[in-house]
Amino acid sequence: MNLFTIPIIIDDQKIFDDFKMTRASYYYIELLEPAGNLNFSFENFEIAFFPLEIAGVIYKPVGKKLYFDSPDEFEQLFNYAEDLEHFYIEADYIWIPNALLRAEKKPEKGDVFRISADLFTRLYLLKRDNAVSSAYDFGIRDVNSEIVFSENETRAFTRWGENVLKNVIEVYPKNSKLELKRIN
């Protein structure tokens, strides 16, 4: 697999007669309104432009590292984006035919996998166009090398989620009047 991969987080696996797909989430950053000048560079091409709207998938932490190794890197990413005026981080999902998830580990909710940019693009377009397909209908035969379980990122993402939940509980204390009561 090339170095340019996208982290996806397993959300839910569906196994119905004609629908055998796994929903996987990803994060993207989005600019929803005009926001001054930006510089864009791609290979040997660089241009300054005035963006009206722009969005892109987040595939690595802020800085030079290629993978998320700690919950702090997720937190830093969200804090950084919150400091940028007009930018937002959102989550969306793609559907992956279950037959493609033949990794060394059975996918579970919250697991992070790395997926090649090429395969992600094909699955993104499949979802965008509301197509339902099997791995074979989609023209994918052997993509084991394009989807790889990421143990360190799973651990980091899980700990980050636990920290976020802990902070929410601390910031928003329970209201005893709204607490569910046990009926005997």
C-alpha cells in the first residue's frame, strides 16, 4: 500500500440478503463560506486563490507524522480546526462491501483501518451516487493490501473518545431531576 492512506473507523456491519456492507466513518475539514486567500499546491503547481467552499478528508495528524499515535493528536487536530475561522471538522461515512474486509482482524465497532486513497475514492463515489453493490459488482477482486487494520490508531482513537466523554461528563454535571428512576 502506498503511504497516502485514509483512516476509517468501523461503525456498523450489515448482513442482509442483498446488502452485505460495513459502514465506516471518516473525518473531513470543510470551509463553508468565503474566507480570504489560500495557497494551494499540487505536485509542481501552486496557486493563490479565494475559496468559496472547500472540503477534504483528514488523513493524518497536524504536522509531519503520517499516523495518529495518541489521543492528543486527535485533540490537537480538533483544537486547531476550531481556531481557524470558517473551518469545521465533520464526520461522514462510506459503505464497504463486507467481502473487502478480509483483514487479519475481524472488524469491530471503533476499529480504525487504513484504506488506500484509490479505494476510498471508489467507495466514496459509490456512496455519493447512492449505489448498492457487492465487491464483485464494483470491480474489486483482491484489495487485502488496500485495507489494513491500524492497531495504534484504534488505541489512540478509543482513548481520545473516552477522554472526550469524560470531559463532557465533567463539564455538564448530572441533573438529578432528569435522572432515570429505577422501578421495583
